[in-house]
Amino acid sequence: MPTCKDTRTVQTHLVMYAQMNMHKALYGGQLMHWMDETAGITAARFARTGLVTASLDHLDFLLPLHEGHSVCLEAYVSGSGNRSMEVFVKVIGEDLLKSERYLAATSFLTFTSLDPQISLPAIIPESEEEKYICAGYEKRRAVGKEKRHESIELAKHLDTQLLR
């Protein structure tokens, strides 16, 4: 069975002026793009099949990422069902001039296989962090299923005509 480490993906970026918002911090949308990309690579590394992002289940922006700081995204599979998996992403900022690192954000994303015949294996956590993160998978999965049902019900009541 695969380990969390087998699925690990790391990407590092530099926060540049063009990516900043009016608060002189990285746009949240830019960070979300990088998180989805990193998590998608992790999911593909685990499932080796076509996948789609099903949901961004939880995202906590903890500290801003400033111009000139590096942004290191680390992702690994934190749980799996038959056709879906959860990927945990942590974002570590670094003030390169001061050599100071900080946890900037964390997120859980769910990916679903496009192959209805696939049966994904379980994931094995090894480090203390992985064991802690993976231990909460079933609870997060149950909450996610409930939220999905709520979203489906909400969609039944929404008007899709544009206002003029």
C-alpha cells in the first residue's frame, strides 16, 4: 500500500509585485490556484488515472505572504475512498532575507476519479504529522458528504438567469 510520502508533492514560488493585493500580500486566488495544482499532482501520483477537483473542503489563511517571500506548498494524500481521495496541503512562507519560516495556510481538497471502475487503495501515514492529519479523514469525509447534499439542495432553489 502507498504511503503519504509516496504521494508527496512540493512546489516553491516567489511572491512578486504583480501577484499582490491592495494589502501588499499574495492574492488568495493565486494561492488557491497553486494549491489546486500541487494537490492535483499529488492526487494523480496516487491514483494514476484521470481526476477532477471535487471540492476545496477547507482552507485556512493563517498569515499573509508578502512580496519577496517564498511560498512552499507541500501536499500529500490524507485519505481515500473507492473513487475519491482527500489531499492535505500546507503552505509555508519564508522571509528569505531573515531566514524565517511560518505556516501561512492549510487546506483539504477532494479529488474524484473519472474512472467508475477504479478502487483506490488505502494510504499509510508514517510521520507524526501524517498520522494526525490522516486520523481526521473519516470525520472530514462525513462532513463533506453532508455539505455536498446541502449544496445540491441549495442549487435546486437558485435562479440561473442573469440579472439585467
